Amino acid sequence: MVLELFENIFQLVAILAALLISIFRYIVSRNRTWIYSVVFFLSSLLSCYFWTAYLIIMGSTPNVSDMLAYFGWNTSYLVLLLLLIHIKSPQERRYFHILMLVPIPLNLWQLSLYITFGGVLNNIYQVTVCTLIACFCIQSILWHIRHRDISPPPHVHAAAFLYVTTEFGMWTCSCFDGPIGNLYYPCSFLNSLTCLLLVWAIMLSEKNEAYGPNMDKRVQNILKSVYVNVTLVCALGGLMLGAWIRDVLSSGISGQADTSVYDIIPLILFLISLIIVAATVTVIFIVIFEQKVMENNSLREARKVAERSNAAKSEFLAHMSHEIRTPMNAVLGMNEMVLNEGIRARDDLPEDREELHRIFSEIVNCSGNIESAGNSLLAIINDILDLSKIEAAKREIREGQYRLSSVINDVGNMVCFRARAKDLDFLADVDENLPDLLYGDEVRIRQVVTNLLNNAVKYTQEGSVTLSVKADGTEGYEKGQIIRLAFFIRDTGIGIKEEDMGRLFQSFERMDMKENSAIEGTGLGLAITRRLVGMMNGTIEVKSRYREGSEFILHIPQKVMSSETVGDCLRKTEDNSEKAYDGGDSFFAPAARVLIVDDTRMNLIVAAGLLKDTGMIIDTAGGGDEALELAAKSDYDLILLDQRMPVMDGIETLHILREREDREGKHTPVICLTADAIDGARDRYLKEGFTDYLTKPIEAKNLKKMVLKYLPEDKIQKG
Ligand code: ADP
């Protein structure tokens, strides 16, 4: 009896110590494994506490079939099984070796013993769960032997294996004496010690770098208070129980009490242990919940900060690229003048001026290089501007009615020209039954298809580039119907490696730089394309074989506006474009008078220089005041007015001019010159009263086209 009592108290102390260490380790490391460990020891403690107290008070052990006595232990076996699964790696969980089944026959023997010696359902459950634990432990040990290099030593599984082995030892010894006498007590003491071993094993296998040092101070304090609370609750529970037992026993001894009162002792003991366990578990979960809430809050805060700095970055990039576009206007414009003048001077030189001819050719050459480098720089700036506008959510989709045939024709012509320059074939395959009049964002569709076609040409050295345009369904489109417009852009170029596919649409990512080092690019095109396609509710896919070619597939939903079909669109629009370019930039208007207003002197020189060969009378003004003064003195046929100027900006100047003209009954066409290429700018300027809008940097062709459009016809001499 004394040994039995000592065994039980020893076990109780060992489990309590293991529990307290587990809780403390959890406080320090925040490793989840300790939660399993805490629940495991708490459940064991429940039964152990009940058993020991029962033994002390009743002088006998509870009945084996008493479910109350086994409730805690049964739960603890299950939790131990979960703990072992939790710390296994996924590969380890799938690993199978026939030796891991060794415990099964041994445990069948254990079961047969129980049945012979009067087994109950409870025993079957215990044996089954512990057998599973043993199998899992052997699995881990075998896995470690096979994969020493990647698998850490299975300390926890080894300790758990010892734990279940000693459990089995106790069960077996409780059925019969072995050849060297009954080993029940040695097994039981060993079993208690393995509880501490298990805690030590978890400490050894712990990987908590991510949590420990970074843990929030507040949470640490809360956890520490939980630790103190658990200890207090345990101690208080024990104290109350002790006092109660003392009273009951002393009244029993004095003979004044009814002895039947002893019958409720097991139940009360069980309830007290259950309350202690429940209180501890609840506190732990409250703490975990609190921790989660705090983590979420700090995550939310961090996200807000990240979003704010991202918006600031986009804003900065947008601003920077906008600012760079303005001086680029001057550089490219001046260069165009140098180029034009250089060519003219070179061609006009008499045959015998060889040295001068050489010098002018050199100038033309350098100027050509400046033009191409300047255009590349401008393209990069535009891409950055575009992307940062998209990221700052300033890019909108502006839908309207458009002709698909015109889009296909324009992008086709553009790529055809580039492909020919590289000796590539360009093939177009357009479903002629496609509806022509659609509703969507024409500008963006042009942009994404052009981007993909440009890439196809850029990354193809020989072979062909193909553009196919199709849609869901083949015939009979009706007005109002939504179709999934599909563009297939195929090339026979370098292709993309399988491993690069994941990075393809990320900003500033360029693939295969060994092969593509000579090809210019920023890695922004596809990032912009994907975002724009997403904004139009479309999708983009890529299929590629390295060194064989790539195919980009775009799907964009568009609304049909009429049943008219695309027909032979490429031929149809070719005629139109010829008409549109007919003599567009070559005219002479010596009687026309034009005023150009810009606060940057260089821009004035550029614009005037570009229009020089039209023979027009060109006046320039450096600000709004001066422009109004000049406009009051002379009658202009056209005014080109910069929008962004200090003191009096373009809009203010225009408003004063219009007020004055309204009184005088005049209306001079005023074109807005601006570097502002953002969406909605055009509408905004037209609403302010501008007649039209021209973006900087100004190209000679566009400028002349615009001037030609608004000059009075009687002042123009074509050709
Ligand atoms: P950029 O062409 O300016 O480098 P993109 O964003 O358009 O940037 O493309 C990103 C990368 O994807 C390119 O650098 C290239 O390596 C790869 N890529 C894009 N299109 C193709 C294509 N048609 N064939 C092969 N590689 C391509």
C-alpha cells in the first residue's frame, strides 16, 4: 500500500512538473508543440490526480471499469498521437516501412491478455491508440535512419516510444507476474520519468527562431500571468480538497457523520480536477486568441504602412516621369530640327564641297542616334508613368464605341513594318465573321496587343509572327451580346524557359539575359499588359517552348454594338489610312498667323522650328499675360497654348481670352499643349474650352496635322 501510494504521488509530481515546464516553455518559445504537450500532461494529470486522491481517501484504487478514472489518460493518449503527427514532416508522414507494423502483433497479444483477464472496451481503446503511437514512433526512427541528411534526430518520437512501452509494461504486469517477479512498479516509475524525458525531447527538437525574440512584450506578460494562475489554481484546488477531506475524515473518525458521505468523494474529486483542467485550458485559449488578435492588428497596420509607401512611390514615379517628359520634348524637338536642317543642308551642298558634306553627314548620323536613343528613353518613361498610374489606381478603363477592323489594321501595319525590317514574315488570321462595331476601351486594347506583337518581333530572330483574332461562337452576333474577344500572338522566336514562366509578368523582370542581352527592354511591358487586361476583366495566358517559340493568348470581354462584321478589315482600313496620310504634313500657308505660348523658351524655338517650312507667320509668347497682349493686337488663325505655366496657366489664359472674344464676337481655335498624358485629360481640356489637345513631346507630323486641321482652308496651299 505504501509503495502504491508512493508510486502514485511520484507520478503526480512528475506529471505536474512536466506540465509546468511545458507551460513555461510555451510562454518563452511560442512553439505550438508545447500546446499539445500542455494538453497531454493536463489530461494525464486529471486521471492521476483523481487516482491518487481516491487512493488516499478511500484506501483503495478505483475500479478498473471506472470511466472517470481513465477519462484523462484516454484523452492524453489521443493528444500524444496528435503531437507526434504534428511534428512530423509531410514526407515523413507518407513514408512506409514494413517494420513500422511490428507493434501490431505484440499489441494483439496484449489485447488477448486483457480479454483473458476480463478486458473492457476501455482497454481496447487504450491498446489501439498506443499501438498507433508506437507505429508512428518506429516510422520516424526508420525515416531518420534512411534520411539522416535532411531529417533531425527523432528525439520526441523516441521519448514517446519509451512512454508507450512502459505503459504496455504496466498493463502486462497488471495481468500476471513475469519470470523475474512483477515488474509493475519499475515500469510505473520509468513511465513517470519518461514524462520528463518527453519534455526534454521536445526542447531538443524545438525550432522557435521565428517567435521567441520577436514576441510582443504584452503577450509575454499575459502568458506569464497564465503560468502563475495555473500554478495557483492547482495549489488552491489541492488546498481546498485537502481541507475538505480533512473535515470529512475527522467527522468520520469522531463517529458523528454518516459514512455514506464517502460515496460522493470520487465524484467531487473528479469534478475538482476537471474544473482545474478546464480553467487552465480556457485561459490558454484566451491567450492564444488575444495573441492572434494582436498579430492581426499589427499585420493590418504593417499593410497600411506598406500601401501608403507604395502609393507614395507610385506618386513619385508618376510625378518624376511627368517632369522628365517636358524637357524631353525640348531635346527631341531640337534634335528633329537639327536632323531636318542637317539633311537639307547636306543635300543642298554643291558636289565639290566634300569636307562640308562629310561634316553634315556626321551631324545627321549623330542626330539620328540621338533621336533613336531619345525615343527609347521616352518609351521607358512612358512605361514607368503608365505602371505607376495603374498602381496608384489613377488609370481607368474608358469605354466607348470603336471599330475592331481599325484596331487590327493599325496594329497589323505597325508590326508588319517592324517585322519586315527584321526579315520576318508577318501573318494575320482574322475571323471575318467577327462583329466590327464593339464597345470597350479601344486605347487599352491597342496598347496590350501592340505590346505583345512588339515583343514577338523583338524576341524572334527568324521565322514569323502571327496575329489571330477570334471570338467565342462563329456566326450571328447580335447587338448587345457580350463576346470573348480572343487575340493569339504567336512567334517562332527564342521562347521562354519553363522555370522563368512564374516571373514573366512581374515588373522589371527580364528573362534569359544571356540570350537577350542585346535586346533593349525594361521588363515592364508584360507587367503593364497583365494589369490592363485584368482591368478590362480579361485574361492572359502564355504557352512557350524554349528555342521554338511562344504564344500569348488574350481574352477580353467586349460588347457587340451592331451585327456588321469585320469582313476583310485589313484591306478596308488600308485604303482609309492612305487617305488619312495623304499630304498630311506637307503644306504651305504664308498668309496664316499663329501664336505659340510656352514658358520654356526652348519649347517655343522647337515648335516654331517644326512649323518653319510651312511659311506661316509665327509669333511666340513666354507667358499668359504676353499672349493676351499679342492676341489683342493681332488676329491669329490659331493659338498653340501650353497648359502648365507659372503665374497664369493655360486654362486661366484661355478663359480670359474667350471672355474677350465673346464680347468681340470672335473665336480663335486654341490647341492645348501639355505633357499630361493621363486619362481624362483630353475631355477635361475640351471642357475648359480648348479646341483640341496635343501631347508633348510634340512630333512634327502630329503638329502639322493639327495645324492643318484648324487653319482656314483659304490660307492653305497644299503640296
Ligand atoms: P521587355 O521586353 O521590355 O524586357 P516585357 O515585360 O515585355 O519586357 O517582357 C519581359 C520578359 O519576357 C522579356 O525580357 C523576355 O525575356 C520575355 N518575353 C516577353 N515576350 C517574349 C516572347 N514573345 N518571346 C520570348 N520571350 C519573351
